[in-house]
Amino acid sequence: MKLLSGLLLCSLVLGVSGQGWFSFIGEAVRGAGDMWRAYTDMREANYINADKYFHARGNYDAAQRGPGGVWAAKVISDVREDLQRLMGHGAEDSMDDQAANEWGRSGKDPNHFRPKGLPDKY
């Protein structure tokens, strides 16, 4: 736990260099909100083969907030995938999820993963 806390703190400090703490933290909070919205939309849609789209969309939306949003999206995505691996979910699915996460965080269009028939609401 100490190691994880130390890594998060170092990551936060390195991510803030060159900009104000308040700006970075605000971006991170709003980015975390974007990730939460993508998660709740995914649960609400309950649409087969749509998870990669929601992964990419949450990361994309968070990254649009700035460096704080990118940081929040990466931390949230990594923790989520690590927890799923610990719970015995497939490593291949986790790798695919991380590819979709990185796709969105890098600014690429999340609609690349959008399945046909997913309602326009999402």
C-alpha cells in the first residue's frame, strides 16, 4: 500500500510540473467525472461488445480536460485493469481494454470502437 501511495504521489508531482496545482487537480477531478460518466453509461446501455467504446470514450473525454485529466484517466484505467486481473478476468481482455484506454487518451476518435446499433444517446 505504501508503494502504491508513493507511486501515485510521484506521478501526481511529475504531472503537475510546469502548471498550477489547482488547475491540474481541477482537470483531474473533472476527468475522473468523465470516467465515471462513461462507466455509468456503459452499465445503463448494457450493450453487447460496447465496453471498448466506453473505455475509449471515458479516456478521451478525460484527456480533453488537460494533463490532469490524462493523469486521472491513466490511474483509474490502470487500477481498474489491475483489480480485474487480480479477480481472475482474462489477461487478453485486459490488454484489449488497455489498448482502447490508450486510444482514447491519445486523442483518437472513440467511435472507432462503437458497435453498430448502439443508441445515439451514447
